[in-house]
Amino acid sequence: MSEKNASSSLRELLCALVLGAVGCLGILPVSAHGSDLFASLAWIALAAAPLGASARALGVRLVPYGFVAPGVWMAGVACLDAAIVRDLPTPLWGALAWSGLYAGGWALAAAFARNRWRVVFALTLAVALLAALPEKGGLAREPWDGEFVATTLDLSPVALVTESSGAIDWPWAKSHYATLGVDRFERRPFRGRLAGPVALVVGCVLAWLARTFARSREPAVRPAE
């Protein structure tokens, strides 16, 4: 490997590690009670797609270095899971789910390479909206109509990641129960063993299509005369 290629690879790896560290910020203690597992998963769910787009914007290839960041998140969640009383039933499926979101974000930034940082900004807003919509951002006293809440939960990256990880009872927690009104409707949570792999496959396929599309738009190199 040439010195230039080695320097480029090192730069990609360092960028991926920094993105991994950003995704692990949710593991930090959020109160006097210490770290919260749901808060950690929610933060990763919110950050996965924008950080994937950021990786592409920074020139980090999805393979071999791009997936370093989701791997760092998995290690962080595993350490937190081992340190608290409650264990996640299916953390691996959750990791596949957030890796799929990450790859999807990377794909969007690759497809719109000229506006890649705008993609990062737009994804950040979109993910925040999808996560806040089921609970009206926590600003309203009365929840949405039951069917609408169920639909928005199916679109929420937070629901995808947390439920794929096995935390299927999170809507019934005291902090969410009243704002979601979960006693007024029936909804089947994401099944991690199906949702996680599907999310990863879809994300990787989108990344491959985006990369293929980007290459097709690159100007052909004319041979020297």
C-alpha cells in the first residue's frame, strides 16, 4: 500500500471512530441515576442516519471503514447493558437495525454528493420529526388519534431500534404512556429478528445503488493521445 493510500485509509478510520464516539454520547449519564439504556438506544436511533450521511460527506467508504461507527455503538451498548440490572433481550437485532439506518443515510449522501452536507441537515430534521411526531414532541397534553399514533410509531427510528433490541415495553413507561395513549389502540412492535436484518439489507442495497448511480454520472476518462 502506497503512503498516500495508507494516509487516506487512516483518515477514514479516524473519521469513523469519531462518528462512533458521537453515537456513544447517549451512553453518558443523563441524570443522578446514571446512564439510561433506553436513552442510549434512542440517541443512536436519532443519530444513525445523519451520521451515516456524515460519513459519506467526509469521504468514508462504507466498506471497510464505514461500519466501524455502528460497531463502536454496539460495543458501547453492550458495556452499558452489562453494567445495569436490566438486560436487553436481543441487542444484536437492534445493532443490525441501526446499521441499516446508518447505511441508508450514507446512501442518500452518496446519491446527492454535490449537496451531501444539505442531506445531513435534512436527515437530521427528518429523523427528529419522525421521532417526535408520535408524542407531539412532548408539548401537547392530549395524544393523537390512536391509529395515527400507531402509524407514526411504525415510522419512528426510535421504535425500530429500541423494539428490535427487545425493549418492546417502552411505550408503556411512565414518561411515554400519557403522551402516546397506548391503551387506546393495538400495535404489534417490531420483531427484531426480522426488522433488524431487513433494515440492514435495505440500507446496504440502497448504498450499493447510490454508489452505482454516482459512478455512472462520473465523466469518462479519455485515454491520452
